[in-house]
Amino acid sequence: MSDSQRALEALLTLMARLRDPQRGCPWDLKQTFETIAPYTIEEAYEVADAIERGEHQRLRDELGDLLFQVVFHARMAEERGWFDFAEVAESIHGKLVRRHPHVFAGASIEPQHLPREWEAQKAREREQAAGADGERGTLAGVPRALPALVRAAKLGRRAARVGFDWPDAAGVRAKVDEELGELDAALAAGGEPAGGGAGGDVAAELGDLLFAVVNLSRHLELDAEAALRNANAKFERRFGNMERLAAERGLVLERLSAAQWDELWTETKLNGG
């Protein structure tokens, strides 16, 4: 048995002990798929954060936390007689073999055509999984729990596969302007952020604008979620530098005028903040 096999077997044994009705942990025993799901999502983000920060040792730990989430869900499923961890591993193994016929089945596929082949295979798998009464359609199966920006991009890509798309980035850019105009009109009509009066629903128009921006990023072959994360990081960095400048000059943040804030922001940008 290899080190990896021993380590995984030990983790599976530990999980079984934590869920043991007589000797297990009270907290672990009362958990359900619903209560654990938020932790699973959180751990995936922790992995992404460690990668973004280039923290290799932390990445190891965060990957362990994420693996534990998989083991936890698999254990609860095994207790219900649905499937066990081995079946989870076998499922992803089979899926990867199916999606790589150019590697495992001797198929000849040009590299530029691989994304199209993957999407076609995934569509076939969704059709088979739907069965007679399952959810069908081009947009079926896009998880609702995804971050909104990620889900918007996936919905746009799905629709584009059957031809519902703008011809190029310029077309989406025009749509962004159109949606911005509709948002301005809703605001001018006195619409409230949560309302839906004659002037239009401001929240709905804002959502349409964001959806258009995500599709613009898709046409530009950029990841909207990553772009926004980078913008967040830049804002955090610049705001922290502004705070330091204000402290050095004896300024109280809450008492700064708009002009002072603007001056600090401009200075921070010019200094590479």
C-alpha cells in the first residue's frame, strides 16, 4: 500500500469514528448534508485564496480541509446506503476517462477542438443523468449555489453553444451601454432599489447590467470573478495606504471632506498603491 493509500484509509477510518453513534463526536453526529454544505463552499474559497496569495504550505492544509469535506459527505451518504467514498472516486475516474478519449481511447482530436468536445460530452452526460423525468434543456444543471458572477458566465456559455449569443465583444459592449441607460431611466423615474414601480425596478436593471458585463468578460476571454477579486484586492491595498497616509498626517478618517478623500486616493494611485 502506498503512502497516499495509507493516508486516505486513515482519513476514512477517522471519519467513521467521528460519526460512530456510540463513540463519535456529538457535533459531527448531528451534521447533515445541508449543514455541512456551507463549510464545503467556504473551504473551496480558502483553497482559491491560498493559491492567489501564493501560500504553498497553507494550500496543502486547505486542500486537506476540502478533502475532508468530500469524505464527510461520502460518509453521510454511506450511512444512508446511497454510495460510499470508493464510488465517488470511481465516478470521477470514469468521467475523466470518458472526457479524454484522445488520451485513453486513441481518438484524434485537435487541441483547439477539445473544449467543444468536452462540452458535447458533458451535454450527453447531463441528458443521460436527467432520465425520463429529470431536468432537461440547454441551461439545465447549472448549480444555483454558484457565485452569481460564475453562474452568469456559465449560463452565457451554455446559451452560446446553441447560437444564442452576441457575434463579438463589440455587440456585448453595446448591450452594456443599453443596460446602463435602462438603469439610468429607472433611477430618473424614481424607482427604489427594492421597488418595481412605473419607472422600472432599479434592482432588476442593475442585475441586467451586471449580467451584460459578465458576458462582456466572457467574450473578452476574461474571468469576471477573478477580475472582481483583483479589483477588490486593489481597493483594499489602496484604502490601506490611504489610511496610513492619513495617520501620518494626523487626519481623522471620519472627519475628512470629499476633497481630502479624493486627494489621498489620487496620491495613493500616483505612488503605485
